[in-house]
Amino acid sequence: MNQFTKLDKSSRRTFLGGAGMIAAAVTATAVSKVALAAIPEPMMQTKPDTMPPLVPQTSRPYNPVVTLNGWTLPWRMNQGVKEFHLVAEPVVREMAPGFKAHLWGYNGQSPGPTIEVVEGDRVRIYVTNKLPEHTSVHWHGQRLPNGMDGVSGLTQKSIQPGKTFVYEFVARRPGTFMYHPHADEMVQMAMGMMGFWITHPKTKHPNISEVDRDFCFLLSSYDIDPGAYTPKIMTMTDFNLWTWNSRIFPGIDSLNVRKNDNVRIRVGNLTMTNHPIHIHGHEFEVTGTDGGPVPKSARWPEVTTDVAVGQMRQFEFLADEEGDWAFHCHKSHHTMNAMGHDVPTMIGVDHRSVVKKITNLIPDYMVMGERGMADMGEMTMEIPHNTAPMMTGEGPFGGVEMGGMFSIVKVRKDQKPGDYSNPGWYKHPEGTVAFEVNGTVADPLRFKAEGKSAMPLIQKKQAEVEVQIRKPTMESMKH
Ligand SMILES: [Cu+2]
């Protein structure tokens, strides 16, 4: 078996169990040549599913996180040191059913696996480079010796293709962190190289609460032309795919919790812009950043928190309202999938005369955008092979018209503790869903304007300008 293929059952058990591993003569305090001779076999994951939490079998216990559409990297204990093996390599990531992207990542996926350790753990991470160019790994937010910080050229030589480097340090500070290359960063992060890191507290911490559910995901963005597979790495702002863990709605799993669970969600932003992350039906508090836990006296309630570029935010709430609650980035363009942005706004434009002329030349010509863009969700127009629909997701009441950074927090009273599976659609109690009424709508009562401007206007004769747009009518839609 090749060292980089999936582990067979027996070695997986050894890896997870941590018992009976190669008893290499490694000191716990230094990276030695002997350690390099005993590189742990890397674990691979090729499915984009949300894997169940990896409950620690060895070393100190903690309540593990669930990585949305991702997984946690197993480790082995080697004479008191937690050993991990990351492999930087090209990967195929299914961003949503029917749409695959050719990215770079770690251990078969982008983002790479989540690394979970406990405060005080000595951690040794082997990094093998199977990319066509050099790389390095920076451990964002960690306290560590300068030479382990992973900035190629500054604190270490870069890892050349085919080479393996070792990083070793003590996870000194509990909290929410991430890892990413610090070598040809623009390209490597645009290609999807990133991962999550969580350091659990070793004992009860005054500012870190014990929660029932703990989720994490990274924000990343890509620019992939419809029908293409590889991101355009030179794009700076106009990305067309806004992802959570390199997945786009409806490819993002829901966050399934039990009613009255205390829920923690950890989010890291490695895109090129900020993302106001918003939850429906509940209020949360930001309980930590990449700088550490927030003192309780410094927290306030929110329903949206902005996660700026290069930041982590962890927030917590009591899930005490049953239902299927939307959970999304509040930038409305970030809840859309592949689309061009240089399209003119056509709302209210009367296409009728021009359509007649065009259909004489092109019989299947289609008018778009005259009534808004909602039609796009149901559009049956052929799209190029390997393209995500612009917005989609079929809910119990129809199309959700969302894409990108959107998911659902599902709160159920009969969800079992520790069960992260999807309970299906919420069954609303009788009489609790918005409904249609019949009857005529009276003419509106209008306020008489009484406002004046703050300063008197300079009196000049000027024609009043009003922009006329034609509102679509049932009549105009027939054409
Ligand atoms: Cu956003």
C-alpha cells in the first residue's frame, strides 16, 4: 500500500486507538531525525459529507466539534506527543451536487481536516507537499516559537514539492484558530488551501462555556467560470462562488440541534471581504475571537456579527425556538451562486418593442429580469456542464432562491443528544404559518409631508425631475 492511500482497517484502528504505535525513540521536546524516520501515515477523506464528531479515545477528553461538510484529522500519540500528518495536494471538491471544482487542499479535501487538541498538548504536525510548487503552513493565532510560525522565507525555508517538514509546539492558548499557507498565499488560498484548528481548554475555564453542540466552518470564495473547474486565481473582488467550507447552498448541510441545546458556532474568514453572519429566530453572543475568549462582562446580544478578513468569531446561543431557521451571510450577493455581475438592472424596463425585433432574428430569445430575478431560480434554460445553478434549494413551500453562504439551523425537541442527523422539514403547528387572505385592498391613507430640510434651499427656478419606470402589469407579462 502506498503511504498516501487510504488506511486499511487495522492501521486505522491503530491510528485512532493510539496504542501499539511505532515506538520510535523520539524525545518529546525536540524534532529529531529519528522522528522524521517514522512519519505517521496520512489519513485521507474524499467525501464532502459532514463527518460525525471525532470523540477522543486517547489523551485528555473534550467535547469534539462538528466540521460542516468536513472532518477532524485523527492523530496518534507518540511518547506523549500528539502527531498529525497533513498532505498538501490537488483535490477535487464537490461544491454542490452536480458541480465539482479542482482545488488545492489537504488530505483529499478543501478545506483541510480540522485539527483538535487540548490546551497544553505538545503537538507535532508533519506536512508533506504534493503540490507542483513550494508551500508552508502558518498556524493562525497560535502562541508558538517563532521558527514554527510557517512564514516561508521569514521563519523557515519553504517546503519544496515532494518534501516533508515537521512543525512542533505546545498548544498554549485555548480557542478557535485556523491554518493556511504563508507561501504564494494569493494563489494557494484562492485555490482553497486552509483548515480549522481548535484548542479545547484543559479544565473548566471562566470564559469558555461547556456547550451541547459545537460547529465550525471557514468562509472562502472562488471565481470559477460557468462550465470550468479551476478557480481564476487573479480575481481580487468579483468572486462568483461564496462558500462555507468550499460548499455552496444547497450543498451545505444543515446544523441540527435539540431544543434547549447550548450551541456554539465557530467561523473563520479567509475570503477577500467581510461577511455579516446572521441567524434567524434567536439572539447570540460573540464569546470568542482568534485572540481568545471574550470576558462575560464584554458580551452583548446580536443577531448578526461581522467576520472581517482574517478573523475568527465564535458565538453561542440557546436554541429554544423550534423550527427551520435560516442562517446566512447578510450580503445578499453572497447567497447567490455563479453569476455575472455586469448585467444591467432590467426591473421595470418595457421589452415589448425590442423583443418583437429580436425574435424576428432569434426565435428562442428570452427576456430576463423584467420582473426581478426570482424567475432565474426556476429557469429551465440549459446551463453549461459543471455549473452551479444561480440560486436554488427546494423547501417545503417552494424554491428558497438562495445559494452560496446559506444554511439552516434545525431546532427539534425530539432530536437525540449527540445526534447530528437531519430531521427533515419542520412541521409547523396548526395556525402558525403566514397565510393568504382574500378580499379587496383599500386605497392607502397617506401622510401629508411636514418635513423641511435642515437648511433652506437656494431658491432657483428648476424643473422637478422624476424618473419614470414602467411597473410590470399582468398585461405586459403576456407579451
Ligand atoms: Cu458574505
